Amino acid sequence: MNVLFMAKETVSSILSLKYMLKKNVNVVFAVIRPQDETLKKICHESKILTGSEADFLAVHDDLPEIDYLFSYYWKLVKAETLKIPVKGAINFHPGPLPEARGSGYHVSILNNWGYWGVTAHYMDETFDTGNIICCDRFPLPPNIVNRELVHLAHIKNFELFKKILDKILNGEILENTAQTSGNYYSLKELEAGKYILEGDSAEIIKRKIRAYWNPPYSGAKIILNECEYTLVDEEILKYIAEHTADWNDVV
């Protein structure tokens, strides 16, 4: 099986690329970013061609026929690229569809959903709207923070990738269903929602702190004297203490 792999570097994309190589899948080309050092190293060691989407389109006529596009991509894939794989283009979205398209980890915490999910879906020319192959939803602990949720979602997304790839390699048909209407969350909306507003209750402020805390990115914010500050509370300080290596006493 010949695959075009498109990804930014995450836990799930790294593990998925390694899994394909373990299963002797022929990754013909990997569209990755210049800064994705781990993905670049794996591709170099495995003699996989790498470059931008434009680079792939420039050479794809000289490459073996592509069966599948597997995507962990962060941008909208060109319609021209989506037409190339003969068996399908599948995106592995680290969120439940159709209720959390785009960049939406924070919404589960802000809105007290109590769950999250990961989704494999066929790709079309808009973000996260193609037919759903599988959506695996899972419960969340009540005080989870964004950093934990992101990591958990990528582990679950890799587990979903393994399940889908194994089905393909076993010759199984990937049943799929059209999406219903859903919600899309943009990066612009994500950033705008980080600000603590004058009317926010104590509960809302606590949720915002948990929903957006994912260093090194800025979290829930306040503005004082024209400067922005990221907030933490006692729960976050406890989390930091539990996940930080022991410090030597400073004299």
C-alpha cells in the first residue's frame, strides 16, 4: 500500500508514522514542516521523500500511485491533492465530530461536557466535514486541564489510527456516514476566549484557567497596565508540582 502522509509533529503523528513503517506500509512522501525534527529524522532514516504540499504536487506524477492520504495536517489540503489518492483521503482529527470541528480542546472544559473524542473521517474541501469512519468518545476527569486533554487526545488518536490502518490492511471495508450539522472553533475564537471578563463568575474563571492552560502557549489572560498576564490557580500550581522534577534546595 502506497501512502501520502501529511502532518505536523505531534505525539499521534510520530507514533502513526512509526506504526506504518512497522507494518511495512510504503510511505511515498511526507508533507511536513521544516521544524518537525522528529518526523524529519524518521523520514530520513527510512528514505521517505519530504517537503511541502507544493513540492509533492510538483513531483507526484513521477511517484508510485498513491492509495491513501493519511492526514494529521494543520491547514486546509488543496482540492488537487485530495484527488490524487485512489482509495481515499482520511484525516485523524483529535476531537469529536461533528460537535468540535477545528481547534476546540478548550470547549469541553469550558462547557462541562465531561467527555472528548477523536475522529477518523474522509476529507473534503472544508475543515472536518467529510464522512465519518469512526468517532471514539471517552469520559474526562472533572478537573482535567488543557495540557492533559491534548496529550490524552493524541494518544487516543494514535489508537484510532492503528484500528483504521489494521482494517485497511486486513481488506475490510471502511463503513462511513455523512455528518450532521456541527460546530467549528477557529484559532481566532480560541485566542479571543482566553480573556477574563469583568462579569465572569469565579466558576467561569476557574474553567477558563483549566481550559486554556497548556504551556508554552499563553493561557487564560488578564490585562493590567496594557500588559497581558496568564493566570494560574491552586489547582494548576498543584498540577505543576506533581509534574515537575524535584528541585534542589536553593540557599
